[in-house]
Amino acid sequence: MIQKISCGMCFVLGFWLICTTITLVSVSSQPVDAFFVLGGSIQREIYVAKEAKNYPNIPILISHGSPDPCIWLIFQRENTGLQNIWLENCANSTWGNFYYSIPILRRWKVHKVKLITSPTHLPRAKWMAQILLGANGIWVEPDIVQEQGVPGNHEFWLKTGLDVSRSLIWAGFSQFIQPQCAKVTRLAEVDMQAWQSQGFKCERQGNLGR
């Protein structure tokens, strides 16, 4: 009995892997559906604000990036539209970036995403993206943005190993469990008057005068 159950599970897993692989191969040559920015450096947000001018119809999801008003100022400075930019502020780690953003990307019916991160975030972010987004039929196209000054994060192999391991486990659970973030804001709806009243600070590299 146990052997039959094991064989059945192996068959289902194998069938799922084949179907997922076929999906990924078929979408790999298609245009990018969305930009996915991992928070951690204001340089990534400056970069995507410039890129967005060439792709006005492609949605952008920034996962726990700089403070909302700082991102608003960056896009305003670049004269980039704000309607298609979304800020997810539930995540507090790279793991959280994917945990909360995958359901959003799935709702958008994204099949190919441009992942924007930095060299100091590699290879961990890339591997996690390929595992977690790939398991959900989303092809990943990394776009690496150079940082200036002292990098904000440093990668350790133990941390990389732990995150990759739990990504492999969550890849299966993410097919059925879709965490919802209550802190998702359209950039156009950021209340700058309120932020100006309470005050805020932006990363110096942004040159935003805050």
C-alpha cells in the first residue's frame, strides 16, 4: 500500500515537473510581463524608474523598497507614470519578497518577469527566484543593477543554503497557499501631503534632497 502511494506521488510530481518545464520553455522567448524589484538599494528603484519610460504598459512591483514617498519622488523626477507601479510593504527579507509577491504576480497572470536586484544580492536572489517563480510557471530574466558606495547587504553561504532549501519546499506549497499582503499600494495613491507633514528620509544616493 505504501509503495503504491509512493509511486502515485512520484508520478504526480513527475507530471507536474514536466508540465512546468514545458510552460517555462514556451514563455522564455515571450516579452516580459512585469518588472519585479527586490528592495534593498535605492539604485534599483532609480534604474527601474528610467526603464519604465520605455515600457509604459508593463506593471512594476517593488517589494519592500525605499519609503513610499522616496519612490514617488524618484518616479516623478524621471517623469514616469505612477499608475502602473505597485509597492508591497509586507516583506522584511528576501524570502518575504517572494512569499508575498508571488500571489500578486499570479493575479496579474505574469509568465515572464524581469527580476531587478544587485550583485551583492547574488546568487541567492537569483536561485530563489528561479525556484519559486519557476515553480509557478514564471520565467525569470535577471537584471543586475550596480550599487554605489558600501553595499547594503552581504551574502553568506549558510544563509544562501537555508533560503534555497526552504524555497525548494515552499515551491510545492505555493501552488495551494497564496499569502495576502494588506500593505500593497499603487504609487499614484501615495499621500505625499501626509508624508510631508510627518516627515521622511531617503537614502543619500537617491539625491532627492531628503
